[in-house]
Amino acid sequence: MEKIASAGTLRTGRFSIGLTGGIGCGKTTVADMFADRGAAVIDTDQIAHRLTAPEGSGIPAIRARFGDEFLTVDGAMDRAKMRARVFADPAAKMALESILHPLIRSEAERAATQAQGDYLLFVIPLLIESGSWKKMVTRILIIDCPEQLQIQRVMRRSGLTEQQVRAIMAAQVSREARLAAADDAIINDAAPVALIPQIERLHALYCALARVNGTKNPQDL
């Protein structure tokens, strides 16, 4: 799957990929494999964890909005308690996003200006849902796998119940919507070795596109 991406760039002006996919699709595994080949990976989920860690820059606003009951004893955001709150209360979800999303964007752009690599690869779990991130990257790469495999992977790694995993998936856009928004797709429904030819093909494409200063149409190469 390759198509012309919609125009858009972060303030760095560099050629960039927005990597996304549903929970359990293997975004981190794929991103690490691109990093091994020379991509500069910026993971917004890792940024969010730093912002909500003890003394993270998001903690004061979270404490002010939600109270100490949503912090752990060491001062980090209580992720399990906050997850339950935002799933039950759309207003709380919007409040948390209004705190974290601007901070995440700022930190991602700061990291991008310092990044060294063939091109920028942003890992953005809710890229399609955001409505803004997808306008800010040059191309969108979707990691895809069957939904039942997603559920099995998340239950195995996180200890969540099937009902909990399905609730998380229900809060994300559908598999079909993600694929419809994609410029490129990687299928991750087998052993990691099956990812290698897909990643190497796309890495070569992205390096070529980055060399011609962000051209989006492979036919222009």
C-alpha cells in the first residue's frame, strides 16, 4: 500500500513518518527495527510516561485537576486509576488530554530538532484519532494485525482481561479506518522475522524520499 500523503510537516521541516496502529499491533517492535536501520525514532508514549513520572512536568496540572488520589505514593500519575476514570468519564478524558497533548507535542518537536537519523519516525498511538498529528507528518504508516491477535498479545503482556482489552480497542478508531488513512502498511501477524522484508523495503523508500526533500510521490523518484 503506497499512496500520496496529505501535505503536512512539523516545525522541524524534516521528512517524517507517523507510525501508528491499534493496541497490541507491535508498534514498538517495528519502531525499534526502523531505528536499527537508521531512522530517528520519537515515541510519544514514552514522552507521556516521562511527563507523568514523579516530578514530570505534567504532574502539577494533573494534581490540580484530579487531586492526589490519582497519584501514586511516589508522585507519578496512577495509570490504572486514571485509565478507569477517563473510560468512565468523557469530560475527564478531555481534561487529561488538554493537559498532556500540548506538552507531548512540544517535547516531540524538541526531540525532533535534536534527532540524528535518515528521517524522523514518530510513534503516535492515537495518530488517526487526534485529527492534528496526521496533518503534521509527511506519511502515515499503519501497523496492522487481526483483532483477535491484538487481544491475545495485550492479555499476555499486560495481564488485562479480554473485556478490558476490548474496551480499549473500542475507544480507538477501527482497523478499517486506520488502513483507509494509511500511506503505507506493515502486516504483523506472524513471527518478527516476517517483518524484516517489509521494513527494509519501506526504509529504502523513506530514505529516498528524505533525500529529495520530502517528495511524497514514489513515482517522482
